[in-house]
Amino acid sequence: MRRDADAGRQALRRFSRLIPLCVTVLVVAGLLLAAVQVREPAALLSTAYGKVLLAKLALLVILFSLAAVNRWGYTGPAMAGGRQAARRLGWVIVVEMLIVLAIFAVAAT
């Protein structure tokens, strides 16, 4: 958003509108896969898949919490031109990316 503020705001606006749909699709697909793989709740603690699933879910809760902070705390002020909000938005996005990498690492086990 530093180089071309208008283009950055437009991209942020498009992303903010599109991402809830993408997340919804991923959550539904994950729930369906979990229902197939983990047939009973006890399997969450007794199988490797269940333990990995719980670890990924914990990371997703953190990720979605940060995304909510971005969406309702920093996106509006950043789009309005607030430099401090844009800076915080950028840092939280970096943290979100690190959490996504952690989710990939957990999933790869």
C-alpha cells in the first residue's frame, strides 16, 4: 500500500470481500474430510490423524482470530489511509503467513 495507495486499497477491498467465501469452502471441505477420517470422537486422541487434526485446528483458531483482528481492527483504518494501521496490518499478515506455514508443517507430518 506504500507505492500505489489506491491500488493497494482496491486490492485490500477485493481480498476482504473474497476471503470469507474461500475460508467457508475450506472449512466445509475440512469438516467433510474429518467426518470421513475420524468416525468417532475418541479417534481424535487415539489416532495420528486425529492428533494432527487437533493441532491444525488449534493453529486455525489462532489464525482466524488474527484474521478477525485484521478485518475489524486494521483493514478499515488502513484503507482510510492510516499509516499506523497499515503498518500493523502488514505485521499481522506476516504472522498469519508464519502460522499458515506451521499448519503446512503439521499437515506434512
